Amino acid sequence: MKQIARVLSGLALVCVSGLAAAQGYPNKPIRLIVPFPPGGGTDVLAREAALKVASNTGWNIVTENRPGSGGNIGVDTAAKSAPDGYSLVLGQTSNLAINPTLYAKLPYDPEKDLTAIGLVADAPLVIVVPANSPLKTFEDMLAAAKAKPESLNFASSGNGTVAHLAAVQLQNAAGIKLTHIPYKGAAQASNDLIGGQIDMYLSSVPTLIGHVRNGKMRALAVTSAQRVPDMPDVPTIAERGFPGFEAVTWFGLAAPAGTPEDIVQRLNAEFNKALQAKDLSVKYQEQGARVLTSTPGEFAKLIHDDRIRWGKIVEESGAKVE
């Protein structure tokens, strides 16, 4: 009986200390890890959301870029951090749902080593070419690719990313063959495209919309079911002869597994509140993204379901990273 009492007493102390931690949270800066280089779509969305939450609450949220290995380094850093609510990561479809199948040895399991907090946004991909490219339309690209298989190359943010797999789907549907050139970050790929070192670049709209607006890149098509409001003249792949074609990447917040539930709920509530603000929604739309909110449970289910869905596509594509 004494042993049982000690166990119950210990559990009570854990609950009380967890509640106390949540009530005093946060009392120091919160680190928001972005697993990609500065300037990319994930980075822009993370900073805008963090800024809005900080403005609403007075919290000190420090954005930290930890790029590399298709986003795995940043996510792994978060997964191995103390589960106290002071280390968060803005993950996305690739590093939370695709990489577990793509990588032979992934240093983390997104469902076991992370706690889902909530969705932030989603965004379609866009196919772009340099402004001076002879490829003026999506149909020009298809014709060139069919005339000379593998003569056209395209950049993506890495093997097995949503962009890479979307291109694989397009090649299968259109009966064409392109040469894939994986990059580690958006900045270098964008510079090489503008400089003419590569033919095409496939990435999220938030990553490339600025270059399209300033005339350095020409958008051929987007991968969403409907056209992007801030790029109304750019057709969808679906309307260009491939009904049902859609590839969208989502972005969501996660924390290390074991983060106290009260803190998870607090973070979820504050980020959802920020995301529902009209000014933030407008900023996201200007970047070609759509604001999303969810409960932690809804986001966790999406990670699980998309892990199965994209895992099948990875296996069919034959893509694998050691």
C-alpha cells in the first residue's frame, strides 16, 4: 500500500508540476526552427506567423533556420530538444509525411518523436522558367519534352519532396521524361534558373511568386485544383488536359514528443488566433498560400494519412535516399 501511495504521490507531483509549467509558460524565448534556408516559402510563412503571435501575446519567438537533408536536420533538432514547449518546428509534407518512406535511415519518426500542434497553411506548387526561356506556355514545355526526352531539366528542393514527386506524377500522366536536379535550398535554385543554368524549377508558390512578379521568371502552370488568386493568369495543370491533377504541400507546427498537453493546447490556441486575423491571411494569400487552422489531433491524423498516401507514391516512383 505504501508503494502504491508513493506512486500516486509521484504522479500527482508530475501533474502539478506540468500544470505549473503551463501556467507560467512562456518565461523565456521560444525557438521556432525552420528546416530550410532563409528566404524560402517555409521561412516566410514561419516568420509571418511568429511575428503575429508575438504581437498578440508579447511572447519572444526566435526563428532559427536549420536547413539540410531535405528538411530532416531541422526536424530532427526539434525532435531531440527538451519537451518543454520552448523548441518548435514548422514542418511540411516532405519532412513529416514523405521522408519516412523516402529515407532508408531517418533519424526521427514524425509520429513517435514529435507532438503535432496544428496546421498553419498549404500552398500549391508552380512550374517556372527563366523570363527569356523559349518555353512560353505549359504546352510548349510538353511539346519540347516529347520531342526530345530527358533534354529538359527541372530543379526541386530535393529528392522525394512534394515537388519532385509531383513532377514524377506529371511525367507519368503526360508520357514525358525530364531530368531531375535536386537542390538544397530555394536561393541557389532560383539563381541558377534566372542565370539559365537550369530549364525549369518546380517549387511552392510562396517560394517563387516574388520572382514571377518582378519578371525574372515566367510561370507555366500551378498544381492546385483551382487557380491561385494572386496569380490568376497562370493555368492549372488540371485544366491543361490532366483532370484531377493536384499536388499541394502543407505546413504545420510540431514540438518534441512529451511536450505537456496544456502547453500544446496553448500554442495551438495562440497560433490559430493569429492565423485567423485578416491581415495575416492577406499576407499569406499574397505569398500564394492559404491559411489553415486545426486541432492537434486533426494535424496528427493528416500526418498519418499523408504518410501512407505519399509513401505509396514514393514506392511507385522508385525514389530512395540512403
